Amino acid sequence: MAERDPLSTYNKKRDFAKTAEPRGEVAGAGNRFMVQKHDATRLHWDLRLQVGGVMKSWAVTRGPSLNPDDKRLAVQTEDHPLSYSDFEGTIPEGEYGGGTVMLWDDGWWEPIPGKSADDLKDGHLHFILHGERMQGEWLLIRLKPRGKERNTNWLLRKIEDDHAGGSDDLVEGAVTSVKTGRTMQAIAAGTKARELASWKKLRKEQSSPRRRPGPQGGKDKPAQRSGPGLRRGDGKLPKFHEPQLCTLVDSVPTGTGWMHEVKYDGYRALVAIAGGKAKVFTRSGLDWTDKFAGIAEAAAALPVGSALIDGEIVAFKAGKPDFSTLKDAISNAGEMTLFAFDLLELDGEKLDKLPNIQRKERLRALIDGEDGRLQFAEHIVGEGEKLFQAMCREGYEGVVSKRAEAAYAGKRTQNWLKIKCLQRQEFVIVGWTESDKSRGFRALLLGVHEGKELRYAGKVGTGFSQELMNDLRAKLDRLERKTPTVEAPRAATRGAHWVTPKLVAEIAYTEVTPDGVLRHPSFLGLRGDKEAKDVVEEKPKAAPKPASRVTITHPDRLIFPDSDVTKGDLAAFYDAMAPVALQWIANRPISLVRCPQGRGKHCFFQKHDAGSFGEHVKHIDIKEKDGSVEPYLYIDDADGLLTCVQMGTIEFHGWGSSVGDVEKPDRLVFDLDPDEGLGFDAVKKAAMDLKGHLAEIGLVSFAMLSGGKGVHVVVPLTPEADWPAIKDFADRFSRALAQAEPDRFVATMSKAKRKGKIFLDWLRNQRGSTAVLPYVARARSGAPVAVPVTWAELEDIDTAAKWHVGDQAELLERASGKSLAGWGVARQVLPDL
């Protein structure tokens, strides 16, 4: 009996005289995978895995998500030929699957060790993807059929790993073809594929040359959330910046004003990037690029003109960073990873004055985690004690806690704190004692600076391999001297050999005795990045208590009478939300909605500072149209935020540019304002459509509930174009949409023309205009809040005022979670239209 043709269904469904799709022919063995974005009856993403000479296929209706909490429906479809993996174009209307097809991802796949593609027959597949966009571990699980379902339904889910991320990172952040760089609109219009010299050059500039080994190795990758024309800087490597240092404290600070990261067991490094090159500096400014060549190579491939990144270089042992393993990796060119946790410069723009959390979100947009040598250091806001307990339980060194609103100081301050699970620090080697065996020595003698003098700190005799001991003995012999540099007990140092104090050792220990000697010390490795003269004893200080901040007078005054929200409640809301809200509010000109007697009384806008706000509220002089100069308000920390609340502020509205350069906007905002009587479903549909139209021209956008009746569609921009260009684009785009769908949209403020329609308010995109900012309370009934949401969750929300003052715990948890990771951040410029 002849074997069934696995592509018979595929071939029967298509008329190849009418469609450009390839005829189905079974291929040989392989493990390619790809995804096609397919705008047919309904937009979906077709996931295809090569199994047995064909491409097993699933239609993922909402697209793949990097958030492990998301379970995306994947409807199994007919097997496709391998040749379909290169198809991009338009299927004629009326034909099966009629619509636009984009090659959205491409690469190769493998089952996890111990599994195989045969698991599909049992209804599950645990596999690893090595694609241009989809990376890491994934899981497909077949659902039991319900009723008379004709389709075979599966669930696609991301497994938690280094490639996990936000819900919208993939589907909403990747809007162009990995093959040609075209948008869906360009493909549908038949625009020629940009396989031209200019497109190839752009891809080369914005892609990593290092690909994981496999059948699809060597492909270029357009940078995520970026596009042609990005500012490339002047090609000069940024100069070394003195690093911010941590203060050792005895406990994790409390309150929501802190963001907490894992304390990595490695070498601190600053990486300067420009013109496709990178240089790696130690914490003291030494050029160690040759020691960390792999890190430099990975950093040089980032899609930036120039950047200065701060982080920690580690090597792994048994899945955790290990300092001894790192030392071996440095000596033997082993595998190492940089966990990047700060961004000080980007494309010529100095970022060190921005809030910590804002710098990190700018950094997140640069690092996709595809190259294992360069990873983004995740953090949580608040609940640092839980992270600390988890890290100690898992055998990590501890945590680092940073004030979310703080600038980068370039010195040791209490804005960055370190809390250790185990006692460990650097000590100077001042000598050694002889061994009565064949070992190189019995123990190393240690010292630490107190003032200008070295103090004896004990000796360490464990933690050495024979090879390490021999290497250390050779170094010590070259430094031997006749006299000691410390005063040490004779009994403990009888027969000691003394050395010039130049070598620095990392030592773990249980405690320090009253006379300053280490108990149960263990040698971890030499520190080549720190000079002996800088080694002092670290004594943990008490963790800082929550700051008293600004005094709020009349805290019991009702600000929202219909919901019993007081001035004190509003202040508590902004105090709790400051770490995430300041990412959007800080360092941009703002207008305040002040209601000193509550929202039921007189409220007014204020944008200029007459000197009544005090020291915590700043001002920037901006020239008006008539040539006069006015002091515009801005804030840069939580004290400024709370000062405004003390002065009766409820709402904060911001310019589309920062105080660093008020003439170069960093975002577009389209406010969808429905006419009375239109339901929220119409607004959601309009926002989704607007997002699609923006994606068609290569712009990534994000959704925010306004807290009123509408939705704001936010388009981040690299601050390159000036205000006239921004205004012109927003005007032409909005009017074109209103002309195309006059029954749904209007682009003018005229009340008479808005009846039954949605006003596409683009007027906020002009110099001096403002829009309400994320996590801002609204002076409306019920005390609602403007809240960022993912496009996926917007579909299930039934009001623009879903969250309110008092929901700060949930809002803070959302803001720190995976689903909103990277919200509102994208490196892109206006397209040439």
C-alpha cells in the first residue's frame, strides 16, 4: 500500500495557477523553523517546525509571547512544504488563505535533551528555538477536543529562561520582515524587497555577527524595535566614567522607592561602544578588552551608534556565577557573560542624570538576550527582602538595592546598597607561611588598610588547588621582602615570609573576631581589577530607613469626595508609585492640574514656576513664540512629586520631550477621544487599528488607558526630529486615517463634526502641548489612574478607568512584572513618507 502523501491536503487547497505559493514536495530531513505573519481572514502568526521532510504548522492567533504566564492558542493546520519557508508575498483574494504573508522569523529548532519530535504524537513538545526573534525553550501542549471541534488546538508557551520577556515584546515590537525588512503594508503594495546594497548595509550595521551554530547560522538580524535613520553618534568611543559604588549594609531597605537586583559574583566592568567596536574597562579604568574579548565582540554588535554600559562579568558553575570559575575563564579564554545593569550614554546623549529605573528601561531596549555573552540584569521594585532570602537560599552572594529615582553618582553613596548572604571582601596578601608538605605554602597572611597603615587580618589556608598554589607561590617569590608591613602576632606568623603588598585576594569568611582576625576564611581568587592601596575593611552600616520626604498638610481633606479619597491617600499613592511613575514624569516640562480644595472645587492648569513650590520642584527656561523666556516646571525625584501633591496637584501632564533637549521630541501620542454615547469597545477597536496602521509603516506603539474615556497610543522615538517635523507627521497621518474612514474618525476639534465618531487627537504632538503621563491620577469621579497596558490585555478591558488610587499595590506589581517589561521603550525614528 502506497504511503500517504503528507502534503496532499496542502496541494488540494491551492490553485497554483493563481497563487505564487510553492507546490508541495516532501524534502529531506532537517530542523528548520520559521514563523510567517499572515493577515488573512484574521491576523495570526504561523509557526512551522521541520519534521520528517515537511513543516508541521500551527496558527498562533495572538502571536507568540515571551511571557511564561501567557498561554497562546495554536491551531494545528495542514503540513506545509519546506519551500514554503521562503515564501513572502500576497495570496490573491478568494484563494485559500488569501492575504499578506511576511517572513517574520527564521532559524532552527531542537528538542530538549532526552526528547524528540515523536513527542508530538503524544500531544506535547518541549523544544528550543534558535531564531532571529524567538529564542530559548518553548512548550506546545495539545488540548483535549471539546464538543464537535474540527480543529486540533494546542497551547504555545514560553518557558522561563534568559530569553523570557514581556507579553508584547515579540508581536508588537517586531513589525518588519526578517528577510526583506518590509512592513506588511509594503508587502501588500508589492513594494520591491529591499535586498539591495543599502538594506544589506543597514542590516549589517544593526545585527550581531555571532549566531548560534546550526543550519541557519550566519543570518543577519535587523535590530529589534529600530529602523533606518537612527542617530549613529560621532563614532567616538565614550570615555571611561567613574563607576557608582555600593555601600555595605546589614539588611535590605524597605519601601517601594528601591529596585533590587541579584548581586553577581564577578568583575565589575564598563563597556564603551562606538562604530562597531567596543572597549572593556575595569572598575579602576584599566583596559581589559583583551581579557574579555568575547564580551567586547558581543557588545560591539549592539544596534547603537555609541553607548557606555555598566555591568558585571561572570562565569557560571553549576548554573550559578562563580568567582573561581571566572578566574579560570579569564586565564583560559573561557565562556563569560556580562550582566548589564546600567546605561550611562547612548548615541551621544548623557543619561547619568536620569532616574535609575529610566536608565534601565533604556538599556532593556538594547539587549535582547540572544547572545549569551550579553544579558540584561532584571530587577524588582519593592519586596527586596523576598529576593534576598531567595538568593541566599540558592547560594548566591546577595542582592544590590538601588534607589529607583536616583541619578548615577560615579562614587560610593547610599543610593546603591549591597547586602551579602555570606561575608566576603578583598584583602591584601602581606606574606605566607611555609608548608611541611610538598605544598607551595601552608597559608597566606592577610592585611587590610586602616587609615594609611596596613592591619593584620589573619591567614587563609583553604580554597587552593595545587596548580593555583604553585602559581601563587611563583608570584609571591617575586615579591618577597625581609621585613613585614604589618604588626602581627608572633605565634601566628613564626617563620613567615613577607611580601611587598601588591596582590589582592577575594576571601570568604564567617565573621571577624574582636581583635580583627577572620574566622573560617576561604580563598576565592586574586583580584586584578583592584589596587592594594584601595583595600579597606567593609563594615556594614544600618540600612537607611524610609525617607520622611515631604510633609503633607491637611492629609484628611477629601480630594475625591465621591470615593472618600483624601489628600493623604493621594500622597501615599504617588509615594508608592514614584519609582515607576518618575520614569515618565521626571525630567520633562510638565503642566499640573491643581485642585487645592479638591476635584469638586476650582481646578486649574499651571505650567510656570513663580517660585512658590520650593527647592524640590525645578524649572527650565524655555523661549516662547513671542521671544519671551518663561520658567517651566519639572521634577526629578519623589520629593518633587510629593511637593506638587502638597500644593494641591492631582494630575501631571508632560511635554513630548525632555529637559535635556526640549526641541527634540522622544515620543508621539495619539489620544483617542470618543464622542458621548460611543462605547469603550469602539475605542479599543480604534486603538488596535491605529496600532496596525503604525506597524504598517514600521512604527512600534503602546497602549495606555487614559483614566477617562479613551486610550492613548504612544509611539516612542529616538529624539532626532524637531517639533515641526513631528507635528507635520502626526497631522498628515491622522488626517489620512480620518479621510480613509470618515464614519469612524475625525481629526479636527470641532464638536459639530465629532458626533458619533472618535476624535483622533494629534494636537498633543506640537511644541508646548502636553499629554497625561503614565501612573498619574485623574481629577475625575472615582479617582481613576492612567495606566499602561499590553495590547493583548486591552482586548479584555471594558473601561479606560479600570484602576484607581488605592490600587497602587497591584499597579506596582504589574509595572515590575514580565507582561509590561519594555513598555513604552523603542529605538525608532519617523519613516520617510
